[in-house]
Amino acid sequence: MTDELYSTSETTSGAPPPGASGARAGRATREDSAKRRAPEPMTPRPFRVSKNEPETSDTFTLTLEPEDGRECSFSPGQFNMLYVFGKGESAISISGNPELTGGYVHTVRALGVVTRGLRALTPGDWVGVRGPFGRGWPIERAEGRDLVIVAGGVGMAPLRPVLLHVAAHRRRFRQVVLMFGVRTPDDLLFHDALGVLRDAGVDVQVTVDRTYEGWAGAVGVVTRLIPRAGFAPREVIAMICGPELMARFSALELRKRGVPRENVYVSLERNMKCAVGFCGHCQYGSSFVCKDGPVFTLDAIRPLLGRQEF
Ligand SMILES: Cc1cc2nc3c(=O)[nH]c(=O)nc-3n(C[C@H](O)[C@H](O)[C@H](O)COP(=O)(O)OP(=O)(O)OC[C@H]3O[C@@H](n4cnc5c(N)ncnc54)[C@H](O)[C@@H]3O)c2cc1C
Ligand code: FES
């Protein structure tokens, strides 16, 4: 970890961080060699905010471009550590299209110090990015099979890259069902992407916890959609992301339909610091969520969820 980048004394989001390249920094030789070096997992790369667009009242999507111009590839389900200068660092999933490697897209719910700091950023501001980290979703395993995706709220963020991939390569998958639960109709994320998915032949089902007049869709928890969803249970690959209680009950409903445990994948969230398996903050039994996850098979996490019925 570089001391400069983690120092909160001088740096602000509007000023270039130490190590930023280009004429502003005026250190071409050092920068050229820095560009050639492999990225170190504890050293944030400087990125510029190019867009910060609201999704709902408390959720927004950030588009970030690397100052060093290096490619930003990732696997769907992986996350970055985003560092807001003067505030701190948080784990945030990558929500963009995996086939576009010019930068990173993140969708964030403003909860506390760091995520509110991210919400306050405007185009041109700086963010430190470490990553991508972790093991993502098993897209290859889902090819040629039915695919079921269960998402709750901002839990859609790490699943969005999967859905964009499915929409772009629809013929590689059989029946694809997305079940998406949000608190109210106003909390529905990714309107545009849902339309694209429907057009691509994905069965998109949305349910809300609370509603108001005019909502014609389902009302109730997302788990209630699972018993009637159209998929072949023995063959399906299921991906779940959302609050842990929702994930647990979704997995239980899938098991009741006969989906094998090893075909159910759950993305977990734990408090993270290093993100590379050093510090132990994200320990989950004998696993580290940052390096062994965040996506696990139900088989791997079942004992910790402590539910014999799984
Ligand atoms: C692998 C991984 C991927 C993640 N991906 C995303 C993502 O794509 N988008 C996103 O918005 N968030 C994501 N998160 C959660 C995000 O890391 C936390 O919300 C963030 O670190 C909170 O930091 P903060 O400083 O803003 O809030 P803090 O000041 O740390 O916390 C503010 C308040 O929010 C509560 N809180 C903190 N984290 C959570 C949480 N996860 N759920 C509910 N309450 C919480 C705290 O208890 C506290 O009351 C992810 C987490 C992990 C581990
Ligand atoms: S965050 Fe340090 S071990 Fe996972």
C-alpha cells in the first residue's frame, strides 16, 4: 500500500493523486516505466470519474476511466476496492459490460462515509482503484443450460455483467429467468437493461415489497416467484445476490424445486480491508470472501449458513 495514496491529509478528489500521469504530473520517464510494471494489488490505480448517474434516490452508477490507459478487463462477479481520497475504501462489484474494457462501471448504494463520498464525485474527480478481485460467476457452466438469476436490490450490480453477456450471446443459453426483488417500484435499478433483456428473450420478473397505485407487477418477496418460475431444476445453474436472508431463502426455494446444491451459486458480502487474503477481515469459516469468493457454491457455504435443510 503506498503511503501517499492512503494519506488523507492533503489529497482531495479534485486534485491529481500522486503518481497520476500526463503533462499535469510532468514525469514522463517514471510514468512510462510505471505503465510497464504489473499492477500491485495493494496500490490503487488513479482513475477519473467520467460519469456519475443516479439510478434511484440512493443508488447511482459511476463510470471510471484509467489514467494509465491500461485495459480494464474483469470477470462478471468480481469487485474492485474503490478509494475516495480523504474518506476511505470500499469493496464494490463491477456492474459494467465485460466486453467493454476501456474503464470500470460500478453501481453503488449510498450508505455511509465512503459510498456517500462516491456519490458526491463529479466528472473529472479522482478515485483510487484496486482490483479486480475475487472469483466471479460460473458463466461457462451455465452455457447450454437453463440459467436462473435471483437478485435483491443493489445485489443486481454484480449480476448485471452476466445479464449483459447473456443478452449478447443469447443462443448459448437455454431458458433464462431473472427474478428481481426491490423495496418499491422507485427502487428498480437498470430500467434500460431490463428492457434489453426482455427483447433478448429473457423472462424478467420483478416484484416489490411495498407498492402504490399504478403498479401492475408482483408484490411480495422475491422468493415467492421461484416455485412458479419456468426452468428445468436438475439442469439449471442458479445465481443469487442480495441481502443474506434473501439469499438463504432463495437457495432454500431452489432446493425445494430440486436444484442440486452444487448448481446454486451465492455472492456474499463481508467487511473487507486488504481484498487479497492477508488481513482476515472477510474470513468466513476457513475461507476468505475476498479471495475464495465472493461467489461460492451453496455446497461450500452451507455449513456456515447453518441450515440443515439445504
Ligand atoms: C464483494 C463485495 C461487493 C460489494 N458490491 C457492492 C456494490 O456493487 N454496490 C454497493 O452499493 N455495495 C457493494 N458492497 C457493499 C459495500 O462495500 C458497502 O456498502 C460499503 O463498504 C459501505 O461503506 P461506507 O463507508 O459507505 O459505509 P459505512 O460507514 O461502513 O456503513 C454505514 C452504515 O451502513 C451499514 N452497512 C455497511 N455495509 C453494508 C452492507 N453491505 N449492507 C447493509 N448495510 C451496510 C453499516 O452497518 C452502517 O450502519 C459490496 C461489498 C462486498 C464485500
Ligand atoms: S479482506 Fe483481507 S483477507 Fe479478505
